[in-house]
Amino acid sequence: MKKKGWKELPEGAIIEKVPTSQEFKTGSWRTQKPVWDPNKCTNCFLCWLYCPDSSIILKEVNGEPKVSGINYDYCKGCGICAEVCPPKIKAIHMEKEEF
Amino acid sequence: MSETLKVKQALTGNEAFAFAMKQINPDVVAAYPITPATEIVQIFSKYVADGEVDTEFVAVESEHSAMSACIGAATAGARVMTGTSSQGLALMHEVLYIASALRLPIVLAEVNRALSAPINIHCDHSDTMGSRDSGWIQIYCENANEGYHSLIQAVKIAETINLPVMVTLDGFIISHGMEVVETLETDVVRQYLGKRKPLYNVLDYENPIMVGPLDLTDYYFEHKRQQIEAMKKAKDVIEEVITDYNKRFGFDFPVFAEAYRMEDAEYAILSMSSAAGTMKEAVDVMREKGEKVGLVRLKVFRPFPYEVLQEFFKNVKAIGVMDRSDSVSTMGGPVFNEVRSALYDLDTRPRIMNFVFGLGGRDFPLSDALYIVNRVKELKEGKTLDFVEYVGVRE
Ligand code: SF4
Ligand code: SF4
């Protein structure tokens, strides 16, 4: 992307198009990726609760919330979701990321 | 029409500032009192309590908060003013940069006072000189009358170029001294200024924006370059506003600097603020003796009007630059350094020296003013002198 010169920037460095953080895809910072297994998942939502990047996607199925995957655009691979997923279930495990 | 609109009043510098603020009727004033500027806030808060202004007055617990509140209000499109002095301005220092970089036209009524330590409540210019690189326009007034009118002009200047402006008066000498101020009528001031047209409004929920983003290595430089350009353009704006104001209301205020008996001057003094009054007297005394000496009173220090000074000084042989603060650089005061730099490119460069005087409110009598003129005369005649002298200090 060609960066703007000083004559093209808005005065006062304001950003007119918001929210901007949605467009700033930070998932590429990841070195490990969480992999989620829908067949093991009990929908306890611990991963959703603990994910610091709001990267656990919930969807409504028959009026009930269900985990439906991981948003890799923002997931930074911290592994918290895999850590908090109950040990007997282990519906999330971490793998090495290859971009 | 202009004559009938003027009202003569006996006011101190602080009263003149507060009265101008009342007529301006800003949307928001956030301020904290500090000697010798206390009265500005005190008198203004009485106007608020008496319902003479519509202003939202924010009584804060420090100057850092005062400027922060001003910034918040200004981003929401409000016309915002504050007043301070010395340590108060120093405490605002960090946020001054934010106001200018966000291009907020905040107007600050400043009363010049020395910085601690030792604690001193009297006049010198160390406070505003400490903020000279903060991106604020700086206007130094000679007296209360000029302070009153400059504060009104400052609102126009600030809102035209979207940069903050501080207008200064010398502590106690002007802030507490009473003089005749020729004021405009309130309606005239309000009509002249109209409503502020903000660049943006952070409270506009229909059109959300983000103010004060992270810039890092990839855009910070571009935004600074843009701010520098605004400061360059501010010169035209200052000239337009003051010229138009003079024409509209029948005044004769100088734009960037005032030339006093400079027509055929062979040597000259450059002074700022109230000391220029004493200097004019010294120039008159010397002129009576047939000495071709003149005075330039520098009024706008930011943006620095180097072109104007080059023009004034192109034919003089020697100049004495007066500083009411010292940059403790062992190279003289801030005014001296900039004036000397401005004159470096002249075809025939005048000899130039610096006089640091009046620190911490030290009296500046006519005898000292005459001493300075005589020293510059010696410089003109070829004598070798130290490039900085400290006038009025005990050995
Ligand atoms: S690895 Fe971290 S960031 Fe990614 S989904 Fe799991 S908890 Fe969220
Ligand atoms: S923590 Fe494990 S079991 Fe619970 S919702 Fe997340 S993936 Fe499913």
C-alpha cells in the first residue's frame, strides 16, 4: 500500500473512518494456531470467555449459542483457549502456524 | 462608525483579559488560578455566576487538567479559553503539544512570570519561552490595551488556521497596573467573532471519528510537517486578521513588530512586551542628543517573523537584543538566538549583542535602558564587547 504524503493527510491526524481496528488484521502475529474440534466441544464457552482477542466465534443454532470456530484474522495464538478447555474434553489443541 | 463603538475604561491587565473573555463569551473555560493571573479566572468565574456569559466553567484541580479539559471541549467543537502563568503553564507543557497537534484553536490568556526555583511570582519570560516549541502561536503585548484587543484577535486567528494561540502580558507590571483600555462594545465583539466552525466534532454520533491515534514511524513525521506548514500559513492569517481589525475598528496595532523611530536608524534595540515602553523613552532621550537610534518591538514570537526583522534591520550597523529570560545555554537568551539567526543571511550583517535583564521581576529603570543604548552605540563604533551582558544584576 502506498502511504500518504503530508499534503494528503487530514488536519489534526483525525481518522474519519471508524472503527478502524476491525480493518487492522492482527492475526499474522501468530506463531501457533488453535485448532478446534466441533465433535468434542461441549459449548461450555470457557474459551470464548477467556480469549483476549474475541476470536472465538459464537453462532446461534436453534435459538441456542454455539461455538462455531475461530477467527484467525485476529487470533494471536496465545493458547489460552486450549489451556482453559476442560482437560477431559480437550476440544482445542495448538499447532505450529505456517503462513 | 468605529469611534462610537469604543468605550474607554480604566482596567488592569488581568481585568482587560477577563473583560475580553466576557465579551468573547466562550463555550467552555477550564482554568486554575495562579499568581499573577489569578484574577483572570476569579473575575471570569464571577461573570459565570452572575449569568453574564453562557460559558460552561470547569473548575479543575491543576493546570494539566485545565488544558486537558480544554482539549476535550475543543475536540467537541466548542470555543475554548483558559488563563495561566509560570508554573501553571509549565504544568500544562505536556498537553500544550497535544492541543496544537490536534489543531485545536484554544486561546490562552497568559501572564508572564518567572519559573521556580527560587520561588518568584514576578515577571520574566521564562514561562512562555519554555513553551516556544510547543506549536502554539505566541503574541507578546506591550500593555493592557494591546492585550485586550489581541485576545479578541487571537480567537479569530486561532479559528482561521486551527492552531492554539497564547497572548501574553507582563506579570504585575501590566497584569496589576491600571491603564486606559479602549474597549469595543460586546455586541460588536460577538458579531465580529461569530460562531466557531470546527474542523471536526468528536461528539457527532452520526459521523464517528477517532481523535489522537497512534502514529509511530510511518505517519508522525508527515503530521508534524503538516503542522509546520500551518504555522507558516499562520503568518498570512495573523497579518490579515490584525490588518482587518485595525481597518474595521479604527486602530493602529502593529502586526508582527512595531518600528519606533527606525526610519534613519544606524543602530537599534529589539525589545518585547512592557520593557519596550521604557526603551522608547531611552530612544527619545538619545534622539534628542542627535543619536540615530531606533527600537523594534517584537510582538509575534511564534511563528517567528524573520522576514520582517530582516527588512527592519537591513540598514543598521549594530543591534542590541533584549531578553527577559535566559536559556541557560551560555549563548544568551532565546530571542537573541533567533534574531541573530534571522539576520545571518543579510548582505551586510549588523553587529549584534544580547542584554539579559529583569529576571524575576528585577526593576528595569530608564538608566538601564540608556546603558543598553550606549553599549550598542559602542558596538556600532567598532568596540569589541562580550556578546551577552546581564543588565541590573549585582556583581
Ligand atoms: S489462541 Fe488465544 S487469541 Fe487465539 S483463539 Fe485462542 S485464546 Fe483467542
Ligand atoms: S472451552 Fe472447549 S469445550 Fe468449552 S466451548 Fe471452548 S472449545 Fe468447547
